[in-house]
Amino acid sequence: MGLEVHHVKLFKDILDETLLELKLDYKDTKSYSKDELSLITNIILGKHLSIDYLTLCKKCHTAIHSENWAKTCTGNQRYYEKQKLIKHMQSKNNIVNILPIYLENIIGKRLFKDKQKELYEKINAIDDRGRLLKSYNYLNAHFNENSLSFSIQPYTDNFKKSEDGSENINYRKVYWIVDRIHKSVL
């Protein structure tokens, strides 16, 4: 398929953060143990779920980095044209490449307001008037339109234990849970 990852945040910065967290020095990859390489890889992959990046074909990736890009536009125009290109590629690639990975990682987790906001911003479903769709019903319709086998269901916590654990207190906090839809083949 020949896809490449374009990091909005520099890959070098992601690697620097990872090595700092693991308290490892820079060295040739052959000098790391298998366990160290596995840790580095897993942390970097995990960081990709929370940063912006694009999965692009080589031609599009080269276009973003090319010197010709800088020559065709100047100043603010270049910035806005580049942002438009990135948005366009992101919307196409987000649904196919990034969104399913993100959804897989939050299946079964309780998503309260802050995580719901993160979810609908990642999905970036827009209606005809340019408004961001925030309802779980709209998001489920968006999944269906894009052949994604996921579903969001709302739930309400009716009770919560008090701090000492002795009694239940009515809590009534709404949360969402993402689940995978298992489509049967007829």
C-alpha cells in the first residue's frame, strides 16, 4: 500500500519524550535490548493516539514537505493553503486509518463529558451547515455511513458509594460506552 505517517508534532520530539520517560540514552537501535525496543515502540505507538498525524501516500507526503510548496504560496496564504490540504487529507485518512484504532482502544470504557468531547472532536463529523455533531445518535449514523462497525450507547450511573463505602448516593451521571458491532454475514 505504501502509506507514510506525517507527524504534525515532530517524530524526533516524540522519540525524545519516550526516551526521557524510559530514562534511556540515544544509541544505535541494535544496542537496545528486545525489551527496551518493545517498550520504546509501544510508547511511541500509544503517543500516536493522542497527537495529530496523517497517514498519506508518498506523493501527498512529499507535497507537504516539498520546496515547491514554499514557492507556490507566500506568507499567510501558504499557511492557510497547507492547513486546507492537511484538513482535506486528514478527513479522508482519519476515517479509514486513525479512527478505528482510536475506537478499538476505548471500547468498553466509560466516557464522561471530557472524553465524549475528545471522541466527537476526533471523529470530526460535520453537518451540512458546518456544525460539529456531538450527539451519540449522529455519531452512530456517521459510523454507519462510513462502514465502521462501532456503536455508542448512553448509560447513567444511578448510584455511587460514599467515601467511606457504607451507603449508595444517587449520582445520575451520564456516560457513553463504545462497543464493536458484530455484523452477521447472510
